[in-house]
Amino acid sequence: MVVQTPNGFELDNSGRRIVVDPVTRIEGHMRCEVNVDENGVIRNAVSTGTMWRGLEVILKGRDPRDAWAFTERICGVCTGTHALTSVRAVEDALGITIPDNANSIRNIMQLNLQIHDHIVHFYHLHALDWVNPVNALRADPKATSELQQTVGPNHPLSSPGYFRDVQNRLKQFVESGQLGLFKNGYWDNPAYRLPPEADLMAVTHYLEALDLQREVVKIHTIFGGKNPHPNWLVGGVPCPINMHSTGAVGAINMERLNQVSTIIQLCQDFVRNVYIPDVVAIGGFYRDWLYGGGLSSQAVLAYGDIPEHANNFDADQLHLPRGAIINGNLDEVHDVDVRDPEQIQEFVDHSWYDYGEPGRGLHPWDGVTEARFELGANTVGSRTNIENIDEAAKYSWIKAPRWRGHAMEVGPLARYIIGYAKGHDQITDQIKGLLRTMDLPVEALFSTLGRTAARALEAEYCADLQRYFFDKLVTNIRNGDESTANIEKWEPSSWPKQARGVGMTEAPRGALGHWVSIADGRIENYQCVVPTTWNGSPRDAKGNIGAFEASLMNTPMERPDEPVEILRTLHSFDPCLACSTHVMSPDGDELTTVKVR
Amino acid sequence: MKPRETFYDVMRRQGITRRSFMKYCSLTASALGLGPAFVPKIAHAMETKPRTPVIWLHGLECTCCSESFIRSAHPLVKDVVLSMISLDYDDTLMAAAGHAAERALEETIEQYRGNYILAVEGNPPLNEDGMFCITGGKPFVEKLRHAAKDAKAIISWGACASYGCVQAAYPNPTQATPVHKVITDKPIIKVPGCPPIAEVMTGVITYMLTFDRLPELDRQGRPAMFYGQRIHDKCYRRPHFDAGQFVEAWDDENARKGYCLYKMGCKGPTTYNACSTIRWNEGVSFPIQSGHGCIGCSEDGFWDQGSFYDRVTDLTQFGVESNADKIGMTAAAGVGGAVALHAAVSALKAAQRKTQNDVSEEA
């Protein structure tokens, strides 16, 4: 059957059905089914979120000052971003302002997460979609060294001997017969296009990045005590500053700042000398594989983040841009108001929840939610053994959020398209520079490759911003301000009887919002709409498909039984399924009594 | 297939001398709190052992345990994965997906029946026929039972697998259930924490490979070597506690001097973990050092013990030891059933020794 979706895709589910479950190298659990035509081209795509944990239910009745710790555990990969969103939501609700130093430290931590997450995503979750480690065994270490010195001349680890050592280690590993993580990979699939030298260089950097990432996060450890899951504080940051006096060793002092500064340099160097050159080099061999654009050329959304000044979230005061683009019109970037019940709504017609009436959309303030796990009549298999899912019915634990009715893509590419459309200086320069280097038109951005490249560019921008906010922090301290927390409204007795607030961030994977309502000092309702809810959204009542599904459409597969292309494109979003799944009441009760104004 | 290479082979191939290798062994011994007599034992084990197959499953979780694991500084995680274990199935990191991934799981179970370690991150939800966590179209709990059946031992990574963690906090809508309540016929090592410290994770694995046995476990099933003492016991701010010097408000004068965080709700006095000794991320810091109290993330049910900022109330300033032990005993009593089951497994029985001195064996 051929169906035309309102957002412009032609779905045909008559061809052969391919199932990928589990989709690996993601955070959480996900399933994907596609139909391919006789030429192996994807003509229908169905993505299913296959887990649900219910954190928002669990938050009811808790102390709002504790919420950051609960929500932080939504995700250990984008660790800290939910916590930051949560403290912002609670501060917004209670009218708490934070000191400048706290803003700088929070920004440094959030930027640090972006950099860490982007690096780990590219090398450890995404690279094996482009890079073939087995093929690296055939590389000439000398030629690999030359390649390295050409693409990343400032990276010191580039000698032929170095690459030979890595290759030998890889060889021994493969010859041991215990292939570990590489077991049953698709290593003879022609979808892998790199010459052996590029494969060896990339595998080497896979290992280098593994070493590097544990250094990067130490900034979280210094300010937040540990990583994953550093500590946060409503009203500021928990780490005090003491630069001059007795006991400074128990606080942020000169030694701590020096360590932060060293790590910031490490981030800047690695991103500039290794990450970006790798994306350019690898991307060069895939420059005509421009599938996977999906919604990116028509509908993208970002809330914006990294406020220049404490307590000011105006769009023009944010270093990561805010805005929405619809209908592919880059000439018009719409403003986004997350409080507006007309703008953000969630639908559950194809999600395992019940809103009582079909086609109903609810703003997060108004989130009525009730679980209903049921499979459609055309499901192949049984309730606890799904062979083929029926997308005409409910088919995912992910809800379908829409912005003014549009399915949207969020994430680094969305942020970069919005930044480009708004004429954001650094973002525009980066994009133009990359396109020039790769000799590609701007349309090439709207692709799997574009998504992967935007993430790398963003890591570079964030690494520089990390330095910027470090300098800002030091300047402020030098000017005599050591304050890191505002405790005026720490005690619940100082809070209004009823309050509600919104917190927004740009998580590594995209726009993240938490909506909290507080009554009598306790959380009355808590709702999160997270990046992978946007990207991994199932169909809505009108039949609009979500970003994952759209991105897979019309992609040819070299071998339909080997989902290399499906993984490549899904991974380009950096899916985070633990984040994306939503709320329900265990006894089916309405979860909120808050009414939209 | 070629004979599998040992740690020693790998290290020699890396250009590491015999002398350096022995130094590594002695460092390992001291890191594990073992005397010099253990150095030759470690060396022997590393010279003769092939890489142990590990299957790493993921249930309801946030993946913080995997993220923590890859932060390990000694040993480096690349050395663990390339040279110490054979991570034959791990859906977060493996190249293959879908059918090819499931085949890798089956092949590993088949090939190493009774000889692989099952590492579990996250836990199975039992409500809705287990379909709050679906993998391969089926409830995760089925996959867990299947992989557990032929495992040599199970490691429950983190608070989720050990105790349930955040999704099992009240009212636990999915009925998220810790591993030991679903799998009752295998030795299980709990490595709690949200997440556990990276070097504790790799330390537990390295210990098992080195000594070919489970680490000594306390009565809750945790490795005594890392979970035998409270954070408070070894906290560098303990002298401030003893001297009655406390932080009274966030960012006050005392906070800037690094005084004790007890009055800000620190759970260090009731939390068994190695944070104040091994610390985090290669020893850079730990929560208290960075100014926030411990939230008790390695304790059973820590989400439901009131606010993280509530003071631990039944802790008198000078009677800390006995009161904190009472708390430990209450927690231990709750897992009595599980401990009894563990005790039936002979391999584990030897390791069942009391480690919290004041708690009686019958608790």
C-alpha cells in the first residue's frame, strides 16, 4: 500500500520487510523495521522505542531540590544535561537567580558534555558505520603516516612505527579468534568505502579517543565531584571558590583551575587536530553518499543554550541558537516559546499511551498520560514475541511531539542549520569553511554525513566556548566575586504555595525541556520532552513521520540483510532511548491537575 | 584457531619488559590491597590465562555504568577490551546489530557454556509482561534468564542491577527488579553505585581473572575490598566532623574552607563505597571534595530515604560507629533471602565472610 504523508514522504510497505532489533551502539533500546523494494531501496520506515522507565511518575511528591539527581539518571551518556535542565526549571518556578560564576561553571560543564559526548559518539558509537577495522589490517603503515600528516599535520602521533604498532595489536586481536566487539560485523559489505590506510588511521583514533575521553570529563569531576553523574545545586553550583585564604584546598582554587585549563586545551587540540580532520577525511570518501537528510531540509528546532549572562535566556543572549524552521524555508526562523501551549504538543495515537480521544495533542503542562501496551491487528507474532510490528496501530514507547503540528528534527545539525539561517557568525564561518574544504554545496548539509559533520563542527565551537567561559570565570574571580550559590530561597518556607517553571537546554542530541509544577513545597507534576522524543517520534494522527523514519526513506542498501546503511543514518542522530520514553501513572490516573493558563 | 594469547603475551608484544611486567603485577597487588606474597600469583595468572568471554546485557538503565567503565585509568579500558576479556556481546558498543548481534550472543553462549561471565547493566521490568523493556521483540527478562543459564558468574553492575535504582524508586511503575531477584541459582557479585567507580569495575574484573575466583563478598553480595567501609570512615573531611566544624549553608565561609558537609545532608556516614579513597576519574575528586554531600548512591533504596539534603538524623556525633552499623544491619536484613540462596552455591560460600565487623553472621 502506498501512502502519502502530509510532510511529503511516500510510504510503500509492500516490499520485503527487514527488522533490526536490537539497534546497537545507541543508548537504550530501539527497534527499526523497513520495507525495501526490489532494488533494495527503503520505501517505508518504522522506528520503535522499546523501553520505558517512568521517572516522571517517580518524581511526583518529591522535593524539587532533589529533582536534578533523579532526572540526571534519565541518561548516563548525556550525563548532567538533564540535571542542568532540572535546576533551571526549578529556579524558573521559584524565581531563583544564580551568581555569574555559577553560570560560567554550568556553561563549562554543559559544553564539556557536548564535547565529550560528540567525541565518544563519533568514535565509539558511529565510526564503525563508516570504518572497517578488519580492512585496516591491509594498510601500509607508512602510507597511513603520510595520510595522517596530510589531513592532521598538527597531531603528534603520526609516525609509521606508531601505526605499525597499532596495526600489529589489531592483527593479534583478530588472529586470536576472539573478535569481541567486532564479532559478526559486516566487514565484507561494499557499503564500507575507505581505503585500508584511512581505516587504520580511524581505528587508531578510536583507541586514542578512548584514552582522551576519560581526561575530558575530569572537568565534571572537579566542579561536580564525579563523572558520570556529577552533582548540581538549585541556586548555583555546589563547589565553592576559595582562591586566597586558608582552606582553599577544599574548594576551587588555583590548582583546580589550572587543571581545568589544561583539559580545555586538550579538548581544543583533539577536536581541531584529530576529530575534524577525521570527519573531513572519512567524509571525503562518502561525499556522494548524501542520503539520510530526512526532515533536516524542512523542519528543524532548537531551544538554544549557553547563556552569556546568568539568568538571561533571551534568544540573542545564547551562544547556541534558538529557533524553528518549517516548510524548508530557511529565510524565516521562527521564535520558539516553550511556555506557549499552541507551540509544543505531544500526541500518542501511535504510542503506547492513551489520551482518551484520537488526535488529541497536549502541551507538557497539561500532560495527561496513561499507558496502553497494545499491538495492531497486523502484527506478526505475539504480544511478547513481536516479529513484525504494525505501524498502523500503536507501535512505540515514544510519544510524538510536534511544534505547531510539525514533526521536527533536533540536534547538532538542527542547531547548525538554524545558526546558519540566522547568520550566526562562528557557525556560518565553520559551515562555509567545511563545505569549501570538501567542495560540497550547502544542500549537502541535509544528509547523514551533514549530521555527522555538524556534530564535529559543534564540538570545535564548544571547545572554544569552553575556553571563553573559563576566561570569563577567572576574570570575574579576579574582580573579587567568589560567589557560587544563591541561598535566599533555599528553604521551602520561602517558596510560593504554587509555582511552575520550565528549564531548557541543548543536550548533545538536541532540544531538551523540563516542565515542573510545585505545590506546597513538593513536585506536583514533572514532564520532560527530550531530543530523542522529537527525533525518534512515531507517526502522529495525521500520518506525519518522525525524523528517524524520514531519514531512512529512499536510501539504497547494498545488502538488505546487512543493515549498515540503516545503522549509519540512525546513529547519525546519536539516539538516546532511555531519555526518550515518557510518563504514565501506574494506576492509570491523570497525572496532572495543572491547567493551561 | 590459534592458541589464545595471554595478558603476558600481550604485554610483551607491547614492548613491555619482564621487569616492567613484574612491577605491574606488584602495583596490581597493592591496588587490590594485597601483600607482596600475591605478586607471583598475579604474574602466573597473567602468563597463562586466555581472555575470558564476557556477555554484557542492558536492561532498564541510563548507561552510566558503561560510561563509567570506559573511564577506567588503570587498567585502561582499551587494554581490558583488547587484552584481558573478550567482550563478545555488548549492545552499547558492538559493531553488529539485529540478527547478527543476536547470533553473536548465541554463539558465545554455545561456545563457552559455563565459562563466560555475564555482566548485567540495568534491570528487567516485570510489569506489562516484561514489555517495558523489549529486545529482539521479546521481554528483556527472557534474554537475561537465557544468558544467565550457562554463565559462570554474574556481575550486577551499578545500582540498577544490584538494587533497582531510580526506576525502582517509589512507586516503581514498571516493577523494575534487581537481577538477584530474577536469577537465583548463580553466584552474583553486586557492584553498586550510580554508577560504580570505574577502577572498582575494572578492579573486580581483574581480580576475577587474576585469582580465578570471585572476590570476597559482604553479606549484601558486594566485594568487601571496595565496599567494606563507609565513605565517612576515610573521608578527608572527617577531622572537621570530629572537631564540630560544619558547612551551615551553601557557599558560606565554612564551605569555602572545606568543612564537613554532614549538616547539608551528606550520606557519607551511612554509605559503603570507595569514593573517599579511590576517588573518581583517576583520583581527581569525589562528591564531598567538590562541595556537595554524598547522596548515598551505592546503598539499597537510596532514592526513597528522604531528601538528599535531609540530615542523617539517627547519627549522634560521638556514637557514629554503632548507629551507622545499625543502619548497615537493617539494610543487610532486607537481602537475607538472597544471601541464603547465594550461600547454597559452593563457589560463593567460601567467599561469604563477614566484613562488617559488628554485624552478626545471623543477621
